[in-house]
Amino acid sequence: MAHSKLSNTFVPCTRRCNRGVPIALARRLLFSPASDPTMPEKKTIEKAKKALREGKQPSTAASEFVREEIEHVREGKHGARSPEQAIAIGLSKARRAGVPLPPPEEGQAPERTRRSARRDYETGQGKRKARAPSKRRAKATTRALEREGRAAVSKQALSSQAKRAAKQHKRRTTRKQPKRKATNQRKRRATTKSTRRRSSPFRSAMSMLSFYENRAGRSLSRSKRRAIRKAKDELRKLFGRPA
């Protein structure tokens, strides 16, 4: 009887490899969804597909994979060094599963993270051939995650991460704001607070009446047209303007 560390079950050995574990068993355990932390669950993929069918954003569909990853850490299947690592693993799963979530832009993430996200996105969209699975790499990834703790996905840690992300997003948005837009905002603010009139009352009133007459066009009835012309004559008399 040989004991497998990945599945914690005893399996009889018929054909053994050099380390005493059957080759077929090692492949099955290393690359099955239950043991490989990079493989999403079937129900998560179905939820993401449903969200995309309903017309929701790719980020909403990708959140299902992030939620799955957080649940895995809380259940003790593996750990996470930080909230960002758990979220990154979930987003990587989403992109490789086919969710059209574009990689982060320049300045939003480190260059290494952006390259990895770009590879996952291209693999999920069929633009790049998936790399052949490596037993050694999968085993090393599993062991590295098992050494990490579960404090990274606590409510306090996730809340702090969300606040940091919101501050960074606000800082990036403010930095990218064009100067012209800021200038227009200052002009608009000065216009609303200013008490100085840019035009005389007579000109403003005449412009309003002319606009109403021109906007109505031929659909304006004769009685209303006479009323507008009469109002214009009264304005001229009131302000002492020639007819």
C-alpha cells in the first residue's frame, strides 16, 4: 500500500514509478481539479457563463473565480500570502477559463503581473497555445500555497485591501484627468457664482422670444405669433428701443 500526500488516501500500487507511486495515479492526482489549485470548479465556470449570458461585465463573471479562491483558502485547501495573491489567482483562473477580462493597463500593476495576465488572457481566448502541464511545477505550486496561512482572506484583510484599491483608483483617475476638463470646471463654477450679467435684460428677453418663435417654425399658430410680436413691441417701448 502506498500513501499519497496529495489525496490523503491509500491506493494499491500495481505499476510503480521510481518514487514508489504509480505513474497513472501521480498524473491523475497532480492534474485533477481537486488537487490542482489553478483549476476552477465546474459550478464556478457555470456561474461565470450565466453572468456573461445575462450581459454582465467580464469583471462580474471573474468575481466568481475570486470568490471560489477565497473560499478555498478559508476552508484550508491551501493558503495565501496576501489578499492580492488570492485575488490574482482567481483572476488568472477566470482568464484561462475564457472570461474576456482584459489584462491591467500600464501603471495599474507590475510588469511581471501584466505579462502573466496577458498570457492567461490570450490562452483563454484561443490566441495562444496553452503550455503543457508540468508535474514538478504543479507540485511546487501546491506545496508553496500550503505553507501560507489563512489570515490573508479574513474580513479585516479584505476590507483593508478594498480601501487601498479604491484609493489607488481615485489617485490614477485624478492624475489622468485632462487639464482642459479642470479648466472648464473652474469656468463653470465661476459662472454660477458670478453676479455680473454677461448680457442686458432687454437682449436676453428678445433672444428668448426669438428662440421660441424660430424653434416652433411653421407649426406656430397665428395667435401665438401675434402674441410674441406684441411682446417684442412692448419690450422695445419699455427699454426705449426703436421699433
